[in-house]
Amino acid sequence: MNNRFIRGIKSGAIESIEKLKVEFKAIAKMTHPDLAGPGANAEDFIRARSEYESALRDFGRHRFGFSGASGAAGKRGALDRRVFYANLAILFKRGFPKSPRHEKESRKYSYYKYLVMDQLRAWPDPRGLAFEGFEAELLEMRRSDSRRYGAALDLVLAVLEYHAGGPPLARTAIEVAFKPWKESNGSGAAADFLGLLVGDLACGQALV
């Protein structure tokens, strides 16, 4: 394997697309003629860019060892709500939020988390970026306040059921349940992400 970026992805040193971009930018600064000056080797930059594009194109396969499970990987850079909610449902079936117990479980769990986050990066609403903070807050709730944790989990599961073809009246029930939850929990990643899901309910019946 001559691709430095793919080696880093497979070893775990490059654990995310954001990290991959940072690594490429660092190399570009040293090799691009416009950035590094007259002493730069343009051939080194061209090679680095080619390696970067190859690594980025199939990041999921390199990082997690398989790709496109259930055909749900979607097209990079494009928001597809069907893909997002399908992968979020799978992630919850795998026990979200959790700390996986072993390597095989960790790879599968991390893969679906990656697919969910890949869609959230394309979401126009920046609250999608609160997903990792949402996971951390849920884990803390599970340890310290099982009632809040259960209520948050129930909201997500109700949203997923609605998008899977639940009755239109379920939308009102979810919105009604979310309002007191948000009022009692204030601001934070959990409130932001749940607010994103609840605010997106208008799109639900178009998916069935």
C-alpha cells in the first residue's frame, strides 16, 4: 500500500474525514508551488493530491473494512433523508449510545455512526453537527438521570417510527412531548439535535 493516507486510515491514525483533510492540507503547504515557494516539488503535490482523493473517495471501506451495507451509504456530499433515517435507525438498533465491547462490534457501530455523520455534514441546519455531543450527553444521562435519558431515547425512537411510516397524528404527539423536555433540559447538544429531528418532522410523510 503506497498511499500514505490510506495507510493512516487503516491504522487508525486518521480516524475521520476531517483529520484526513488536515493531513492533506499540511502536506499541500509543503509541496504546492504557490504555498511552499520556488523550492517546492510540484510532482510531490500532484502525487499527494491523487492519494488524498483516492482515500477520500472510499473512506468508509478503508476505515471500517466494508462499505455500502444495505445499500445505505448514499452519495457523498448529498443529503438524502431516507439514507439518514435508515442509518440512524440501524445505529439505534445496534445500541446507540454505547461504548462497544470488542473490535468487531466497534467497527460495525462506528461504521453506521460514520454514515449518519456523513449525512449530517450535508444537512443545511448546523444543529446536525451536535450529533457527537448528543451521544456524549446521552451517555452521561444514562449514568446520572435515567428518566431524562429514557425520555430523550423515546423521542428519537418516535421520530424514527414516524419516518418509517407512522401515522400523521404522531407528529403532533412528538412535538408536544419535545416541548417540556426542551424546557426542562435547557440548551446543549442533546436539545439541539433533538430539535433538529423534531423540526424535520414535516418531511416524514414524504418518505413513505
